[in-house]
Amino acid sequence: MGGQRKVLIVGGVAGGASCAARLRRLDEQARIIVFERGPHISYANCGLPYFVGEVITEEESLLLASPELFSRQFNIEVRVHHEVTRIDAAGREIAARDLHSGRSYSEPYTSLVLAPGASPVRPEIPGIDSPGVFSVRNVPDSRAIRGWISTRSPKRAVVVGASYLGLEMAENLARRGLSVTVVDLLAQVMPVLDPEMAEPVSRHLETHRVDLHLGDGMTAIERSGSGGLVLLTSAGARLPADMIVLSLGAKPEVQLARDAGIDIGRLGGIRVDDSMRTSTPGIWAVGDAVEVRNIVTGRPCLLPLAGPANRQGRVAADSICGRDTRFPGVAGTSVCGIFGLTVAATGASEKALIAAGIRQYQSVFLHPMQHASYYPGARRLHMKLVFSVPEGRILGAQAVGEEGADKRIDVIAMAVQRGATVFDLEEAELCYAPQYGTAKDPVNMAGMIAANVLRGDLLLARWQDLEGTAAVLVDVRDPHEFAAGHIDGAMNIPLGEFRQRLTSLPRHKEIWVHCAIGQRAYYAARILSQEGFTARLLPGGYETYWGYFP
Amino acid sequence: MGGQRKVLIVGGVAGGASCAARLRRLDEQARIIVFERGPHISYANCGLPYFVGEVITEEESLLLASPELFSRQFNIEVRVHHEVTRIDAAGREIAARDLHSGRSYSEPYTSLVLAPGASPVRPEIPGIDSPGVFSVRNVPDSRAIRGWISTRSPKRAVVVGASYLGLEMAENLARRGLSVTVVDLLAQVMPVLDPEMAEPVSRHLETHRVDLHLGDGMTAIERSGSGGLVLLTSAGARLPADMIVLSLGAKPEVQLARDAGIDIGRLGGIRVDDSMRTSTPGIWAVGDAVEVRNIVTGRPCLLPLAGPANRQGRVAADSICGRDTRFPGVAGTSVCGIFGLTVAATGASEKALIAAGIRQYQSVFLHPMQHASYYPGARRLHMKLVFSVPEGRILGAQAVGEEGADKRIDVIAMAVQRGATVFDLEEAELCYAPQYGTAKDPVNMAGMIAANVLRGDLLLARWQDLEGTAAVLVDVRDPHEFAAGHIDGAMNIPLGEFRQRLTSLPRHKEIWVHCAIGQRAYYAARILSQEGFTARLLPGGYETYWGYFP
């Protein structure tokens, strides 16, 4: 090639903008042009629900960088309202159209980066294009929702899709005074969680008066007589709404790439190697439009999140400039705040492992306080840790709680990334003062419980096997706790009386012990197994029971 | 040996209590006796300052477990107010005294665990035993301080020692309405930090009207005419006080061990191997009394913290029961809250590296927001990352900020523990939503800056070399920022004009660039080096300048 590098970047949000800025830092001489179909680059799409909720009041604060700033500080040319319509890979040029003037033109390149993002899924059902039905992808979308709220004063909203964006929208619509119903085809909210971990999230939503309509799909949208909308479902429900927000996920924008003959993966994203190169020489792709490798399951996945997109943009820039930087794949770390509750996860859920055909794992549950219980403000965290058997490699973790969930998942995410085991969590040396954690941090506790299982000190029973088990169920909580609610058929032997009452237990049956959260039952299980009984612990205790049997 | 295991544990707080409980889980048949000289076991010594400050109101909430609970649930015998006075290692028995009855007796053992803790340092200066001079080790100590406050209504307190406990006491005494002066022999607060990182902590203390009297030592305590106290210093200051709190660190309690011929380390702690065995067969030691290996410097250290003590207790129990569990050493992770500011650190500071003779390192600074700046409540974090050159192994990190400092240090602590490099931080996949972090998390940013240095994309200047440098100093902030305050002798070339004004810069001198926090200067440095200049970046920008030149 020789001479000046000329890089065209299609899409100027997270991945595209990061790539452009990194390119400039690596090559002061390169000509860099960013094409953006919309009016903005580098906007804060993760902030859109909060703009709707007026937590973020000024639209300007969503605009993280302007074309003018890119030009002045980075000497990068940004063409907003310009759409790239065709790639001539052999000729190394693209065709673009100025959406304002309608003028079409071609632009040659030495390297091309595709960062087109993903578009909201809009199922082709009757009424989907009715006024009052919204998607949430960009600033104009959220401006339209705000406009609808301020001019129409809607009372009832239906949000379709109970994943991150849907629940964030539910919260923010509730914040604006609307009563909100969330509909999802799945029987749970937050599909990143396993169902029993999603249960506290559902309860939390309900205490904030969000109606959940789960396990049922949208089939049509009709106008009602009163000028509102009605959402119809497969099960025959008719949900009235003054507005409907769709958050059914996003579909990689691959038409441009497909038309150019670039390989598309099985999941519908652009296929890239670990330098973010597509199948076509001279063309890279990054962000929500690409498929990446999940480092836990080893499988390709779509992960439309800003963090990985930014890092992919850097990798592509490095690769274009001849550097051998690799994108290591993703663990799928994510977080969502819902009415003051934090839901965070990293790695694979049990569901995801089963879907990937991975069966050699175990799960433990814990419900520790986020900081010392004697310090005011202690709140319970709900955590699940999934690990490989017998190696103990951390496969995934989920945490739900008012405070500290993101911190624990971040620590475990770093551990997952480094291929760590539950024994590393057991030994983690983390910040401890009473307002920040516990001397045995929840991360340590998760590791210790898992390590107990792997060392053979603790046999686990599975909640899924509870119904119809022949085992003797023993609840070792105190009588007043037992009286307040217990598992059908469980007998109550408080831990303090356990050694004296061992003789009342049969030796020819398995004994499944539990307590409130698992700590006392662990002692009971140790006593039993050392006394020659076959004991298993129902992990996470009565608190987890509620997740499985709500 | 054969037969029933009989384990005696000297000391029943963090390490001792953990060891006892773990022993019971491993060996249902063992006889386990805990000797505690004081009135309580398992008390929350990290909560003591907050009990003084009445954040924690009830004394009972500091008592995490009672002898009765240990007996009932764990079948562990606890003897409070019993002091172990002598060890007969050859005969495998100890001598103990019941402090209430005065009765002395001996007790044989098969294994002995020493968990005596550490006692507050009290220098032998005139007046040290005056009424109104307090140490803070246990519940009775803090009860005495509360009593003094409620009966004497003191107005002025002097706290001697500006480490964790001293600053926590300063905050809690201020909370009780006292005006507080903190005295320390060092010229900085929080010795776990490097001095420039301690500077924002000092400023924060001063905004909360804590007087700092640094770089000066206490020489005597006198009574004043009015019935109060006066603290005299080496520099001749006379600091009046109605009460004085000593927080000069803790000294391992090793007399019992020393008398028994057990090896004591160079730092004055009991020497143990990685199974927590002392030099004497049949005797283990854990907690604040022992020396442990720092995994970063490889050197022995004293680290009187509850987390490591608990884990050491578990390791000793495992070892006693014949399991090959090892204590991996410590990174020194710690945290402290001071008037709403969090100070957290892991690994080694620059000071500690120099003291350990380690010179092949570099440091970077950053001052990112703890979460997306467009989301309400964004607050600045101050971070320092120290890493080995050229490998990039993470040697240490320090963080100071109102929110999110503990989270970032916990993630980096896990990285340090796993022997990770700054390249792993660069690639860390952490929880991101606008209220939790940034798409490029502060941990990523720290890794990216360090990686830029290691890849040769960025040369750093050292702030220590600023005075008397022959380099040209260029400040690339905007003129209004420059006008509000700048480094003496710096010229101002805003980044937006940088490319046009390159010709005004000399090619025969080094050019040291900086901005507010480092981001814009990084672009300027990249432009300069690609244009053939020799450019260095002053890391952390004007914000870090203030740390070095307060």
C-alpha cells in the first residue's frame, strides 16, 4: 500500500469512536473519517432510560463528544447524517449518502472498520407501528418517549421484554408516575440470571408496584376505543396501555457486511477473528454487530455492551496499525440497577452451561450481609457461584442486593478472566472495614463453601430434587424460625440440640439439612457425616428455597 | 499420639475463634478449649471506633459470639478471664490462671494454637499513664472512652498516630462534638499511602476541621492547670487536650511464645511456616502476633487485620487435622473510611518497594469519575498504580475517593493475588451501567495507561524531578483552566491548537506535557513523539501536581 493510511469507520458510538481515537494516537498522519447515520457520535446509550426518567435532565449531557471536538482535538473527520450504503471490498472503497442533501459519493480506503451496532428487535405483529409504541436505541428515541409523556400524560405503560433495558425502562416510567406492566415470553425476569436468582428481583419489582406478566408473548397491538392501546398476548390477555416500550433485544446490523460478502456467524453477527478482522481483507468489525467468543463456554455469543465494544475498537485500531493485539473474548459481565436493587453477573449461568452442553459443574448459594452486620445499614446479598467439578474453575457468579453486588461480581469477573478457581476466592484478600465488607467477605464465603464441596467436606442436595425425595429433611433453625414458615415435611432439630438428638435420625436414609442461609446446616452436616450418617446440605437454606419454590 | 485430639487455643478473637470453629467442623470428636484473658471472645474490634462515635449504639452488637453459643452450637469450651501463663512444649501442657479466682492449673494438649493478638504501642514517656489517655484495643477500652466523654464532656482531643485507627478515632471523636488534633511523627497521614496520595486525605480531614500536626513526635504528657492534659512534642509544641487517644500501632504479644523458646522473627512477630506452624512441634500461631510473607515484596511483614487472621485460623485447623492447606501470604489489602472518604490500597506502595530494595517499577496516576460523568452523583477517584518494568506485574494500587475506591482496589487485589499484569487490568471486563462505573472502568484506565508506558507509547516524567528540570513544560488545558492556576514556568498550548503551534516548541529539549488529569496530555505526547520531539507526560496532570507540591 504505502503512503498515508486512510481509515473509514462506519458508526461513531462506542466501538467506532474508541477505534477512531486510538487510531489517531497511534498514527498522527492517518486520515480518519467516521460515518454516522444518526445525528450524534459518542452518545451515552446506557443513559437513555435515565433521560426518560428525568434522572438525567439535559439532553446535552448524553452527548459525550461532538464532531467538532473530534475535529479540533483529534483531527478526525466526522460525517453525521451520512449513511454508508455499499462496500466495494475489491476496489477498497465505499459508497455513502449524505442524508440531508441526498448526494451519493464514493470514498476510497486503505482500512475499513464496521461499527454499525445493533437495531432493536421489532417483531412483525399487527399494530407494531402504532403511535405510542417505542423502541429505545438512541437520543431521538428517548426524546420521543419524553415528548409522548409530556404531551399525552399517559397513565399506563407496558414494557415488552424483562431484560436490562426493559427493567430500566420500567423503573424510569414508574419514576414518571406511570403504572407499568412488564411482559416477557420467559417465565422469569432478567434472563442473565438463573430463575431462582431472578425470584428476589421479581419480588422487588412487585413491591415497587410493577406488574409482571411473564411466560406469555405479545401477538398484536390494537387501538382501544378510548384512544389508547391494547397489547394482546398468546394466552389471550388484553393489556391496556397508553404507551408501549419494546425492549426485546437487539439484532446486529449486518446488511452492509452481508452485501459485501463478509462472513456472518450462526448467531447473526459479523464473524471476526481475535484481531477483530472480518473474513474480508482490509475490513475490521467491532461492537454490537460482531460475534465474540465467550471465555467460559468457549462458544460464540452476542454481547451488546459498551465496555467490550470500546476495547474491541482499540484492538481493531492496533491491528490496522500493524500491532499484534488480541481481543481475549468475553465473560459477559453485566450489571443493572432496578429500584435500588443491583443485579450483577459474570461468566455463565447454570442455564447457559446446560445450553452449551456443559454438565460437570456444581452451584452454591449464599445470602451474606454486604458489610459487617453490627454496622448500621447491613443488607443481604443473594449470591450464586457456579464452578467446574472437580477442578473448581469458576464458571459464573450472580449477585442480587441493594449494595455491594457489583463489587463482588467485579472481583469474581477478574478471577474468571484469570482462570481462577474457587480456592482463589477462598483466599481472596479484600478490603475490610465494617462499613465496606466482612472479615470473611462474601467472595471468600462463596469460595469457602465451594471449596468445602470440592474437598468432599460437604455433599450438596439439589433443590430440583426436593419434590418426591426419599431423604429425611431436617431444618436446624431455632423453633421460632421454624414456626414462622418451613418446608413441608421438614423436621426441626435446632443446631444447639443436634448432638443430643442424633439418635432420633435414621441411618438407612439420606438426611438433607438446611437452615436459614446454610451456615448452621453446614455444622449439622459435618456432625452427621462424621457420625456416619449420609448427609447432604440444601444450599443457601430456606432463603434459596423461596427462589426455587416461590 | 493416638486417641482423642485435644487442642488448646490461646486467644479467642478473630484468628483463635475461626480456628476453633473450623477444628470442630473437621473433627467432631476433638476436645477444644479456648483461653481468653479478657471478658469476651469474637468481639468486633474493627467496630470499636464506631462504638465510641455512637454509630454503633449497643455494646452487645460488638459481641459476635458468646462462650455459651460456642458451647451449645460448636461444643467448644471457652474460658474467659483465664490467662495462659506458660507453655511446657516438651511436656505438651500449658499453665493457666483463672483471673477471677486466682487459681493456677495446668492443661495438657495434643496441639496448641497461639492467637494472642497484638497490644497497642504505648511509648514510655512521662505522663503516658495519666487519666484521660486511652488506647483502643477492646470493648472495655472503648467503653472507658465513652464513659470519659459522657462524664467529663471533653472539648478537645488529641489523637496520636495518623494511621487507620487514629483517623477512624478522629472522625468518631469529631462526631461526638470534640475538636480533634491528629499528631504523627511522619509528615503524612495514612502511611499505607505514598505521600502524594495522602495529600487529598489531609485536605479532606482539614475540611472536616481536624487539625493535623504532622512530622512531629510526642515527648511527654503533662497535666494542665485547668485539670486538662497537655501533649508536648519534639518540636516544642504544647497541644492542650481534654483527652488523648493513642493509636501508634500494635506490637505482637510474643512473651508467652518467647518464654517457650519459640522463634520470633526480625519484626518481632512469631515466626511461622505456611501451615502456620511455629518452630516448636505441636504449636501453631495465627493472627496479629505472627509474621507473614508479603507476596509482592517477598518479605516478612506484620499485618494485624481480621481477614488474614481468620484465614490463618482455618489453615492452622487444617494443619492440625493433617490437611496440607497453605497460607499464601498477604498482599496487604486494606481500607479505611474517613468522613465519607474511602482510602483503600493493596500490594506495595512506592515507599514500601524502595524500602524493600525494589527499583524496577513505574507508577501512573489517574483521577477518573467513579461512574459515568453524565449520571448524577459522579465523584472523582484518585488512583495510583505501581507496576514492574518491563514485565508489567502489578505491584500495588492506592485509591482515594468518596465512592468506588474499595471496589477498584478489591478487583486489583484479586489481580495481584493471581500474579496478573497491567495488561490484564486493561482487558478487565467489569460491571458497567452508568450508576456503577464507566465503559472504560477506572481499573481499565489504570491498566491502559500503564500498558501505554510498557509498550513504549508513552514516556513518563517524574514529578520528583520537576524542580530544576531543563525540560520545557507544556500545559495543554484550555486557557481558562490555565488561568485558574498552573505550574510555575509552564507554557499553555491547548490541545485544540496543538498541531498548529508545534513549530513554537524546541526540538533540542525534552518537552514535558500535562493537563488536568492526563487524558489530553496523552494525545499531545503522542503528537509530539510522532512528530519527532522527545516528549514525556507528567502522570496524573495538575491534580497529581497538588499531591507532590501541596
